[in-house]
Amino acid sequence: MGICSTKLEERGGGGGGKFACGTYAYATSQLEEIRRLHRSLNTSFDEENDEHERILRSTWRSLIPEIAFKRKGNEWKRIGFQGKDPVTDVRAAGMLSLACYAFFSGFYTHGCRKIVSDITSRDVEHYYPIATTAVVITSKLCECLAIARHMRGPVSEADMTALARGERRARMIGKLIVKDTKYDSLRRSRWACNAFYEIFSYALSDFHLEFVEKKSTYFDCQHVLDVVIARLDAYCVDADDLASLRKLYIGRNPKMKFMLTGCGGRSRGWRLLRGIVRSDRDQREVSDIYKSFSKMLLRHRRSQESDATKDDADDVSTKDIMHKITGQSSDVAAVVPTPEARPSATTKRE
């Protein structure tokens, strides 16, 4: 398959341009996940947020589990970061880039360790900063999804509204972003919101193999990145889902199979990270159930005469139903976040 150009043919402003590999308008069912990615891209690391530190810990435990975790230290340089504080490397793409690298190191641990081993053992001329490259790839993928602009970061809320209306369009990678992915055919765990992280993992692995096999230098990084993004653009035209996208990569370069072999939950870092993912999924499922029953009871309430006694009775029935369905406390408001609320980690620091 030929590699298509990634350059935008400007035809009007905003997101109205057309790409050589085509554009994509998001389906309504995709918008929740697209907005979540935009929020994550816009979110900076918070030292007081337990979930943020937990993501750091998962990366550490995946790559150097034999060493006790340090928030700052020279050990971070051993696993792909440029300095003692990993947060300084990922500021440009917010928590999204940190989550991407945590996913890759936690799930595709063998591939990530190979990258770290290959790069740290090379001379300075044939070296590239791994974490910084992860940030750049994250940013480029967000540009492909039309939730970020080149060199300007996340788009505005007005742009996101235009994207939801179909007035702005993403590249073809957009069709692969789904709320939940299920990999029964690949014998993988099921977990929510991993489509973007999977695509990131494919792109980072492809970047590394391209860089090493072409004997590239630090100064070739931009060219290698352009080739990788162009290849992804081309593959997304033919790929119907993540499984077929993965096959395209492995078909071109068999070494990708090793890079993209999951640890099946054996990674200590993955087990730590998975708790965050499950928490996010469970809270959103409970929220969906709550909204569904709220609408049902609201319709029931409107069909009858409204009075204070009836309102109190309906309120009690809402709590009783939620308690039976979810098995959680009848105090629904305490456990069910609003759709806009960000789930927080419920586990203690390890």
C-alpha cells in the first residue's frame, strides 16, 4: 500500500480542509469518548491528585518493578524520560500523553522494554528521547482527531461544538475511536476507552522500528514521524477496527508482532493501571443506568398528578431501584457522578 500525504489542502478555514486519505465526521455515539480525550489533553498533572500519581506509579512498576517508587529520581531516565521529574517531559500533551505511555508500558511491556533497551544502549547520535516522542505522537494523533491544532494545543470548546455538529471533521483515524473495545478474537481483557491508547501503541512501535531499521539519527525524528503518521492515515482507510489495523502493521513488518504482544495482565504496572480503568468504566455504567431510570420515572411522574406526597414516593422508588440494580448505597447522588464529572481513583496509594 502506498503512503498518502498528510498535508492539508487548505480549502477554507477551521477544520474544513480535506486530507489526501479522506475525512471523517463523528457519530453521536463517539462524541463522549472524543470529549474525554479532549479533557485529558487539556488536563495538567496535579501533584495532589492520587489518580495522576497512580498512573506514574504504573509506568514505574511496569519497567523497573524491582526498585521502590520515587516521585523524582535518576531512575526515570532509565525508562525513557529525560530528567529526574517525568512530568516535565509530558506537559505539552497533558495527562493524555502520560496515560498513553502508561498503557503502552503496562500492557505492551515487552515492546516498551525493548524500546528502552534499544535506545539507551545506542550512541548519542542514534538516540531519540522516548517520553518526548510519546508526547509528540500523542499530539499528532489528537491533531488527526481534530481535537488539537498544530503547535497550538487543544482546540477551543467552540471548535469541539463544531466537531460534534459535523462542521469540522477528523481524519480517517476518527472512525476507530469508540467508547468501548472488545478483543475477544485476540484473547485480550475487555476494558473501556482504550482505542486511542491502542493506536498510540501501534504508532510508537512503528516509529521505533522505522527509526532503528533506517539507522536514523536524532535529526531524522521529524521525517520518521511524518512517515509513521502518513502510514497510519493510509492504513485507517482500509481498517474497519483495531484488530484489522493491527494486522496491517504486522503484515508489513513481522517485528511488530513482538512489539504488540500483550502481557495478559501479568505486568504489575498493568494491574495497577487497570484499577483506574475499571473504576472509570463502572462509574460510567452506573451513571448510564441512573439516567435511564431517571427518565423512566420522570415520564411516569408526568403522567400523573403532581403533588408533594407523590414526589416523595417517586424519590424513594428511584433510590430503591438503583439499590437493587447496582447493589450500591441507596444514596444515589453520593455514588453516581454526573456525565461531566471526572471519576476519581477510589483506591489508596500503594
